[in-house]
Amino acid sequence: MKQQDFEQSYQEQWQRLERLLNGDTQTSSEANAEFPELYRHVCHHLALAKHRRYSPHLIDRLHRLVMDGHHQLYRHSARFRYQLVRFILLEFPLAIRRNSPYVFAAALLFVLPIVLMGVGCYLNEELVYSVSSPQQVRMMESMYDPGNEHLGRESDSASDLAMFGFYIKNNIGIAFRTFASGILFGLGTIFFLLFNGVMIGSIGGHLTQVGYVDTFYPFVIGHGAFELTAIVFSGAAGLKLGFAMVDPGPYSRLTALRIAGRESIAIVYGAGLMLLIAAFLEAFWSSSQELSRTVKYSVGALLWLLVLVYCGWGGRSRRGSQSH
Amino acid sequence: MYSERLERLDTQYLVETAEGIELQAQLAGPVPRALAYLIDVSIRTLVVMLLSLPLMFAGKFGTGLMLILTFLLEWFYPVVFEVFRHGQTPGKKCLQIAVVNDDLTPISWGTSIIRNLVRFADFLPFAYLAGLISMVLNGNFQRLGDLAAGTLVIHRSQSDEPFSLPQASPQTPPLPLDLEEQMAIVGFAERHQQLSDERQQELAEILQAITQRRGQEAVTYLRGIGAWLLGAR
């Protein structure tokens, strides 16, 4: 068949598919019924045109049609809202437990410097200056000075919101960076975990050493439940990514990286959500002046319990009752 | 094979679909991608600047909103566009490139978020050096984020302007032509608007020994053969 006959015979089908793809059709259900069949026809036409070496212009046109059709047919449907509930109740805690080796490794990399620097700065009051400048230390001290009229910082609802914004940008940013830099064979993640551990440990140890215990710990215990665990989780996600690069196992390095990426991004979503909660708590709960220390300690302890139980046992009963 | 060698040299990317069709795409290299990125950065900066003016007068409340806004723009500006605008941020749209999955299907939330979070690692140690190294070492111009997400950046050409064959009466070829020769002559006829007249004459006169024609006459004759090969009688 000569090219022009070919074009004439099928022109109508191509134009119909073009119209369907551009979306100007009568009813969507009618279009939906017609589309797959039409698409496969045009795929066939493209194959014929290529085989018969018809002119590039025609092949280009058919190729573009097929490409657009391919995009249309193989679009991933995103049912986001339903997924969110399912994700929180089921997938996130399961993903964490599936990757518990990475979680424990990240926890170790984060908690160890906290403990070491904490004890170090508590015993040696000079040590804090090896990681922070005197100005930074003075600012930290002034924030938690029990002699202050305002704990933490001056507090009203507007500045609470400003801090909420700051915690979101800063903390979730840290989590994202901790995860992302894991692709460099895990080195970036390890650096961020150690670095943040050292900073947090040194501040905690120093403030304990100068005796601001009653202001510092009630402030941090509540949101710390979400914030510190979320940093560990994003670290775990980064380590998983890095480990896929270091030891891809039975896969090629690229495939291993992609599989690890799919899995670890779920953990990053969860860590992001937890940091959102943490930012909210830190801005509106931890900074509150009216609440007594007892309340803050007990609620803080409850939140820690909640987070640990959620991560350790979340999604378990569901999996038991309808296992598939 | 001829086509295999071409594949290795070319920036062409091929995927076989379930329909047994080979889809192909032209991969976008570092230069258009960097330009698209620059456009996007400018747009983002402009948005931040425009919004920061009114928010400056909103005091601490404004500061809080501003911080949340810059956070969202920093991490999710590309994600939103890539998911809702067929893989194209405004910058990518300007340069007619787009992000797709490596099976050439449209990008979804999960993959877009991975590639844009890992962007931070691509940026290290400065000015996207890691990303550039990854692109150059990798056959498909993928930066680290693309590798982790399994995505590609391809050229997305706009549809061609309507196309017409030149006016020429169909001519029977003076001797049997093989496929390659037929394609060359058909291509010559079809591209009559893209080549200058002088160049067309020059090309047509290569065949002077066979066609025995010179100048515009040779061009018209070849166009006639092209039309005949396409099926005109």
C-alpha cells in the first residue's frame, strides 16, 4: 500500500483519537469505551508505517499520537485522601518495622553523639564552645533562663505562628536533607545525623550544667517525641538509599537504588508528617507559659509512649485480621 | 547493526510498550535543563519577592506565613508542576522539555517527590556538581534524583505546522530504487519548505548523471518521483 492510500484509509481514525486526546468529546464514558481500542489500532498503524518505511513526517505524527495515548492509558490514578488514612494507620508503621535495621542504625548515629556530647558538656563547661560560638551559647542560655519572665521567648499567638513557620522550614528541611544526601553512599545522612546529634547533645548538656533543668526539659519533652524520632526515621530512609548504592545485593545498582527509593520515600512522608505535628506542638504547646511543669512532663511522657507504641505496634491488628 | 550503532551515539531513548510498539524520545542534556532551572529559580524568586512585600506589613504573622511559603516553594514547586502540568515546570515548558518515568509514562506524586527531594544531593557540593557528574557518567542524562526515582527528562516537540507536498506531476522512477533511496527522495520532496532553493538544486544535481537534468528542472523532477513514491498518480 502506498503511503497516500494508507493515510487516506486511516485518517479518520487518527483524527478521532486526536480529538479524544484533546478532550473535546461528547461524553466521557463513550470516549472511555472507545479510547483503548482506537489507541491499539493506531499503535498498529505506527508499526506498519515504520516497517514500510513511510516518510518521517507521517511516522512522527503517528508516534506523537501513540505517545499521547500511552500517557493517557497508563496514567497512574492518585486517590490521595484515602491513601493518607491508610498510610498513617498502616503503611508508615509497617514500613518502619520492615526497615528496623536502618532505624536502629540511624538511632545509634543520632543518640550516641547526643549522649556523649551531653555528658561531656555536663562535665566540662568549656566543651560546648568547641561546637558553638559564644553568642549562640549566650542566646540559648537566655532562652531558657529561669529568671526570664518569658520562657523560651516572648509569646503571643502571632509570634507562635512565626515560630511554627520557622520550625516547619528548618526541621522538615533538615529531615529532607538528611534523607536526600543518603544517595551519596549514605555519607551525607551519617554526617547530618552525627552533626545534629552533637548540636542537640551539647546544648542539652550545657543547659543542664548551668542548671536550667526546670525550664529546658519541660519545653523539649513534648515535641521531642515527634521531632527526634522523625529525624531518626529520615536518617533511616537515607541510610537505606545509601546502602542500596553500597551493596545492591542481587540487583544492579540502579535497580536497587530505585527499589530503595520507593520504599524509603514512604518513611520520609511519615517523618514529614511527624515533624509537622512537632512544629505545631513546639510553637503552640511547648512554649505555653500557663501550663505547669507536671502537666508538660506527663503529657510529654504520654506523647513519647504514643509514638513508640505507634511505631512498634501500629498496623499490627489489621494485618493479623485480614492478612494479604 | 546500523541502528544499534546509531543508538549508542544518539540521545535517543527507546521503550517497548505492551502493544509491541517502540516509543522513542529525545533525551534532554544538561544545557536545556540548566536553562529551565534558571527560569524556574527566577520565577520562584520573583514570587517570593512579590509576596514578601504585603507580608512584611503583617508583622510576625506575616513572617510565619512567609517561612511556610518559602519552605513549600523550595521543596514542592517542581513537584506540583510536574504532577499537574504533564511533567513541565514553567522553565521546562519554555525549553520544551518534560519529566517522565523511564517507561515514558507520566510522572506521579511518589516519583516526583523523590526526584525533587534528592535534588539537594545533586546540588552538593555546590552548583549542582554532583548532579552534573551523574548526568555525564550516565547514558540517559539522569541526575541523582532521576536515578533514585527512575525518571528521565526528554524533549517534547510541539506539533508540526501543517505540511504540504510541492506541486509536481508524479514521475515514474527511471530505474528500480531500493528502500533507502526511496526514503531519501521522499524526504527530499517533503522537506521542500525547509531547504533553500539553491541547496535543493545543489542536492538534485548530484543525480545529474541519472536524471540528465539541471537546476530547477532537476528539483521538479525529483519532487515528481517523490510524489509518485508516496502514491500520487
